[in-house]
Amino acid sequence: MWRLPLIGILCLLGICVRNAAAIDIDRDQFAWVTPLLGNISEECLDASNAYVDELLNLASGSMPDLTSIPSALSMFDANGRLPIEGFLSDTLDMPIDICQNDETCEYTLPDQLRFITLKIPIGYSNNPGSFDQCLGIENVETTYCPVRMSGPQGVGLAGNPIQARNGPIKTDPKSISGYLNFYTSLSRFHEKLQNQPSYVELTDAASIKSYVEEISQFDITTTLSQEQMLLTLMSMYAIIASPMIGMCYPKACTVEDVNTNFNFLTANSSEPANVTISYINVTEWQNFTQSFDLLPVTLMTTQCYSNENIHGAPEKLPWVFIFFYVVFSLIALCVLLGTVIEILYTSVWNMAMPDNFIFKFLVCYSLYSNGQRLLSTKSIGKDHLDCMNGMRFLSMTWVVVGHSFLLPFSAATRNFKDVLDLFTSGNTFAFEAIANALPSVDSFFLMSGTLTTYIFLKELDKAGNNTTRHSVTLAMYYIHRYLRLTIPYVLIMGVVTAVLPFVYHGPGWEMLWMESDACRTYWWRHLLYIQTLFEDNLEDSCMGVTWYLVDDMMFHIFSPIIIYPMYFLYKNTKKHVWGICFWFFALFWFAFGVFYVAYTEKLSPSVMIQLESYTSEYTYYVDFYNAPWARYQAYLIGIGLGYLLHHLRGQKVVLRRDINIFGWEVAFLAGFAVVYGLYDVRKAHQTSLFAATMYNTFQRIAWNGALAWVIFSCAKGYGGIINEFLSWSVFAPLSRLTFCTYLIHMNIIFMFASSVLGSFPNDFNMFSSVWYYLALQFISCVVAFSFALLFEIPATRAEKLIVEMILGSLMGTSKPEHIQNGNINPRDANKAQTEITTVAAMEVGRENGGFESEAARAKWIEANTPSDEHASNDSVTSSSADASNTSSQPPAYEQLASNPNYIEKV
């Protein structure tokens, strides 16, 4: 006999205790409140019995008056309850055909009974209770467990119908796309039904009973009892809505006890049943058959928290945690010593810094000079590209605002259907800039390609016909790039792995531990920049935004295949036409590759838009959204722009006013079309395959071509007020934070969603979302400032120092002896060889801290702080492209390159 655990649900609603004295209640029904059944531990059973006894005593009134709230009542009050207010106002219409496999039913049952629409609640299904109240109860040790209702694995998933939530949706495009695809397909086909289907509401017993009675009057072989239908609908509800409640248990009960108890409860909730229904999947009706040997709705938890372990940390810290703690301690020591040393020598003692590697290495970590450089609003060099400062920071804010609006997918959002409608229905034209914020990342590929080519061509010009120097240039091109990105990347990964899980706490804090575990498992893939190329890449949740670094590193590795031919074609012919033709040839074939894949795979024009008979996925294990070969167009346009700027370096470009205006108009229209061109498609849920393919093929060319014009026009003095805005000095320090901001902002969002927004049922609305974004943007920048100060800039300076020492040991020294004794910075050594005449002049300056003047001392400090040149070929990390005086090589390489006599030694 099937029996719905009604009393158990009522207990969760708070009715059980109030009515315990009035009705003859089965004590085992309290197993829905605390573990009592199954093979649970004795400790848990004893603690649960004591908890239940106190609740029953309170309900019967047999307990004396107390001056404080009883602990059992506080525990019970800390539990989350379902349903909550508004539960029936947020439902998903799911059309099904109950006669798919029954010809008799097909001809006998009227359409209004054959085609029904299930109204399944989708929002208002998460109530985390009170995390702090549960763990703050005195005199009783408690544990807090977020318990989720999950359906069977086979419900609708075998034929790709239903994207199960199974908890908060990951805020990455693929996970959200899968859920939106299911939602829009249901909405689309519901609209296509010619006869308005009858509604059967999951939460209305009378509705289910009435429907079962109506179809029972017809002579059909398909028979669905009220219990079987409710059983099936509950399974679908569990998969679609992933309802969650926070439960407060005695601390003696472990995760295993909780799950064992729920498994026992659900196993005894039904007799075996065989239910066959059909649902709409994309373009056709498909079947779903499920044999239920037990209720396919299970309540399970994966992690519990206690007041002694509020973060949910493992009992024994992994060795990698200890490793990173040691590394961070050493960095802190270097920062302390370096800061003290620099302040003492430059500000207190007014003495020259000792020409010693240890001292120089420690000063690389000085907060004094690193802070000055990080906060500087000045640009370096005479031919810099200041407009990239503003473009870089604004692109990063676009990335953050786009991700912050995905918060409702991973928080305890009540009006979840409103969120789905916003992203799928095109309700507001202005919101398209957020719903289609994907081009923001391509902007960084463009800037990275531009700066890489801009700097690399300069180094190739310096190398001339010297084969050895070309070899050194190419070697440093790869070595510097890898070290420049990897050192801060690994250190921030260490923070994500071993620090962030201990920063705060909350009902959904397990998400941070899941990411920590993924980083410990897949770290080697990240070090090789290949994490997105594996078939199981979706299991790697470690710093998901780093797919960008994979693409960017691959672009950097293979770009010399494009840059070298362009360089040598011009060098040998003195004509640009051949290099430009080669560039267009490469652009054509990459565009053709995108066209072929998009057309043959029938790809949707955007991963966030789901269309009938289209797919948002791609083969070869790599999502089309992340595939390097699908995004190289942006980088390739950057290569073309860098080539153009290099050959116009220091030259004045004359553009007629009408040509300049026309260029800006075309750039604006192209960029506008890319961002807002999909509004009608998102609203109507339809477009032609050719149109979708054309958008996929040319969107990156159009968007990055528009930005390329902005950079070129601003660099050559035709940007007007836009150049003044993008080159605003305020953007200089902000742009230096973009790399660290990009790496850490999603973790900040996860922490906010798992703690604050995961601790109470909340409503989504534009006003609160904007405030959330502003807070997340500010916090991300503050954290990024700390990382840049402690990790990124010291790593860059230390890398320069070490590489310089290595190259210097290979070539001896190219510095004149009097310069060495005078402690002149190696950066200015070559320039000063013929300008500095006597050591005596330097000795006189000892009275001023070892410098001839205060200006010379300031110049020394600036020269020994990190320059933008070592970040200039990384669009996310660079602060400004000092095109005329920057180099991707350290100073020692400049010495090596300017002294051919030492080349042979290398």
C-alpha cells in the first residue's frame, strides 16, 4: 500500500509539534526531523531520542516554565520549512502526452485529457532555515545540514530532456545554458499546442484526483493511479527545482546517519510501481519509463557543519594546504624584510642600496615601491597606448557585472521563474548588454594579440640578422610569458584551495570545498594550461574562469607562426602588401573553420540562447564557447593591429575628418550589432540556420574590428573625447588590477552566494542585483589589489632579477666598472656608458644617499620598480603599453643584445 509521508511533511512545516498532544502520532514520524530509523549510530539514536522527548514534552505541556527558550525548540525553529509563502505563484508548465504508447488511448481519450500540462513549482523551493541559530544554541551540541531533495537519475535525462539542477546551478555558461535550454523548449512547445491543454497542478491534490477520475471513465489500457501520478510528479519536481531545506540535528549525527535515515524513510514510502509518460523534448514527444522500486525522491546531504567546525573542514588538513601555508609565510617574511630594508636605506639612512642579490631580491617584495608603482597614475614612454587602460578596466567590469547577475542561479532565490524569463524572453532591450556580455572576454584577446605583436616585432627588429639573438628573443618570448602568468596564477590558486574555505561559512559553503578539492586533483592540468581539453573537463571546477588563460596561452604559443612570416615578408620585400595578404589568408581560414563547425553542428548564435533544433554544445570535448580555434579570430585581429601600429611607430598619420567620422560610425554600428543583434532572436526564440551561422562566424571579427579602430584612432590622435576618457589617469592603477580581479572575482561571487544569499530565501530584482554587483566589484578590486601587491608585482620583479642574473652569468658583465661601483641601475647601464665620466661624481653624491641629486635618487627608485613592459604582452595584466621604450625582455637581455661580442658565449 502506497502511503505519502504526509505527517513527515507536516512535521517539517512545524505542525507536528503543535498537534502531537492532540493526535496519536507515530514516534517514527519524527524521523523527518531527526535521524531515528535505519542502521544509524547509537550515539545519534540516543541524541535524537532525547531531542524528540523534549519536543513531545513541550507539546504536552508537561515541562515546567523556563526562563529561556528550550534548546529543542531552538533546534526545531532553526529548521527550514517547505512550502514557503509564494510557493504556488512560481510554477513551470510542462506539457506531456499520456497516450504516446497506447493506440487505444490515442483514439479514445479526448485531446484535453490526453495532452495535459503539469504545473510544477520551480521557485520558492529553497529554505535554508537559520544556520547561525542552529550552531549558536547553548548547552547542546548541534550540527547544521543542508538537505536536498533529488530525483532519480533516469527521469528525463536519458533522452536529454531535463537538465537536473541537483543543487545550485554552476554559474558557467554551459551549466546555465543546459537549464535554460530545457526551460525554453517547454515554453516553446507549450505555445505550439493547438488545443489548450488541461492543467494538473502538482501541489493540488484535488486537481490530480479530478484528472484521474476523468480518464478512468474511458476504456484505455493506460492507467495512472493518483499515487503513481503524484509519485512521478514529485520526481520531476525534485529534478527541476532541487528543493533544499536546512536542518538542525544533534551533533552526534553524522552525514551518514542523516542519509541512512532518509533512505530508510523513502524506501518505505511506496510499493513498486511502473509509470510510463511522455514529455516534449526539443522537437518531438519522447518516452520516459521508470520502474519505481522505492520512492525516487531522496533527501540527502553531502556536508554538515558544527559549531566546532563551522567551515566544514576535513579532520586532517591535506599536505597541499600546509605547503601553501609555508609558501605564504615565506612571502610574508620577504614582504616584511623587503619593506623594512627599502624604507631604512631610502628614507631613514639615505644610503645606497647594497649591490647584493639577496638585498635586491627582498626589495622586490617591498610594499613601499610596489605600492607606489601600483597606484601610479602616470604612463611610461612616449608612444604608449593609454587608451587600453580604460578599455581594459571597463571590459573587466563588464565581465564582473555579467557574472554577478548569474547569482540567482546559485543562491536561495525564491522567484526563480522570473530569472529564467529575464534570460530567455528578451523582456528588456537594455538588459541585452548583460545577457549577451560574452564579447567582453574577446576584448582581452584583441588587446593581448595587439601588445604581443607590437612588442615582439620591436624585438625582431633589434635582432636584425643575428641568428643567435633571434633564438634568444624567441626563447624569452615563451619563458617570460609562462612565468609572468603562472607564478601569480599558482599563488592565487593556493588561496582558493587552502585559504578561502576558512574565510567564512554558510549553508552552501560546500561549493568552496568542492572547488578546493578540484584544484588539488587537477592542478597539473592548470600548470600546463590544458584543463579545458579533457573529456572530463566539466568535473574540474577549479577556477573555471581560467579557460581564458588556456586560450590565451595557446594563442601566444602559436602566434609566431603568423607573426614571423609577416615580419620576414616585409623585411625581404620592403612591401607590406605580402604580409597583409598572409594575415588575411589566415583570418579567412579561421573564419571558414568557425563557419563550418557552426553550420554543420547547427550551433545556436549564443550559448545563452536556445533555439528549436539548435544545439549549444560542441564535440571534441571542448565547448564551442571555450574552444581556442573558435576564438582565435579576436587574437588574429590584434596581431594585425599590432603589426600596423609597429610600422607606424612614431609616425604621424593623417586622416581626413570625414574618413575618421566614417570609421567611428562603422565601429559603433558593428559593436552595437554584436551586442544587441540577438535581442529579437532571444525574444522570438527563432532564427534561420544561415543567420545563426553568420553571427557565429563574424561576431568576433565585427566586435574586435570595432575595438581595433578605437585603439588605432586613439593612438594616432583621432580619438577625441573618447580617447581622453579611456586614457584618463584614474584608469591606469585600476587597469593594473584586471588580471587578479579576473582570477578571483568568481570566487568572491561564490562566497557571497554560499553564505549571505544562501542563508535566507531572497527575491531577485534589478535594484538589489545592481547593489550586489557594486559590492562585488569593489570587494574584487580590493582583494585584487592585495594579490597584485603581494603576488603579481613581486613575482614580476623577482623574475626580471633572476633572468638578468642568469643571462649576466652567461655573458659576464657589460657594465663599466665605474657604473658597477656607483650602483647604477642595470636598466640605464648601456645608456650611461658614454655619459657618466668619473667615479668621483658619484662619490660626491654619497652625501645624498649615494645619488648625485634627489632627482637621481627618485629615478633609481622608479627604475627598480616593476615596469609595464613585462606585462605589456598580456592584455589582462598590463597597465599600459609603452611601445617605444618597452621590451618583453629583462634589462640583462638588453645588455646581451647590445653587446655582440658576448653573443657567441651564449
